[in-house]
Amino acid sequence: MYIANKYWNHYIGDTDDSLTLIEYLAEKEKEEIPAGEILSDFGLNKLHGDFKKPDIPLTYTDSEGMEIAIYYAIELITDLAALLLECKINKNVDLRELFQEIEASTPKIQITATPEEHNLINKTLIDFTSAPLAYDLSEMCSEEEMLEMAALCEDLRKELYGKHE
């Protein structure tokens, strides 16, 4: 898996929000999941591209009817970007390689995104890498950690979308 040692578990994919996203994807039991569905299910579509300091709860309702929350919108965006990169390179993601406790019967998934969704993720990564301390995640991380994460996110963004002006 391409992202496993390069991005995943290095500020991306190593949080409670990451685990929530992986469990959400596994619960879908689908081989193809649109990025827009993920954003909508967690309520990120209601933020209109402003993921710095959301003022609404970011939750989805699981198959048992429980409301499951994520804490930081930017973590979901960075994790989603990494998963999209894996799909770009290898056509799909094996969730079991990212979290061993996922059931063996869980299919590999392909996350798809429209040009508009790719544009949103690209713009968000550009914004985050230029001003990581403006995001609520900075309340939980040191400035050094935020700057390291921003640099890693810029590398990820460049691989996924290329350079920006």
C-alpha cells in the first residue's frame, strides 16, 4: 500500500477521527464510495469549504443508529486526500491494511471524487499548508507538530494534484 509508510500514521491516519473514518468506510460495505457522500454523511458539506473552526457538530449515524462524531474537519480532509491518493495509484484501498481490526470480509474500496470535490480538497490543503495554526487542530498540537503536518500535507497535495501557483 503506497500511503501506508509515506503518509498514513505520520500525522495523517493516526487519530481517533481517522479510525472513525475507516470504520465508517468499512460499515458502508460498498466497493465504491463517492467523496461527496463521505463529506455529506459527516456534515462537512454544511461548512461550505471553511474547515478551520467548524461551529457545528460533525457526525454521522452508524448502522446501529448511534451518532458518531469526528473532532477536527481538517483531519477528515487530510485522511480523505491520502485515501484518494491511494486510489489514484492503486485503484483502491484495503482498509484492513490501515486498521487490522477491520473484518476480513470488508471489500477493498475505491473512493471517487468529482472535479468539484477534488478542487475543494486541493484548496483546503493549500489553505491548511499556508496557515496551519488557523485550524482548530492547533489547539491540540504544538506549533512544531502543526508545521510538520502542514509540510507533509503539501507533499501529499502535490502528489495528488500537482503544483499550484
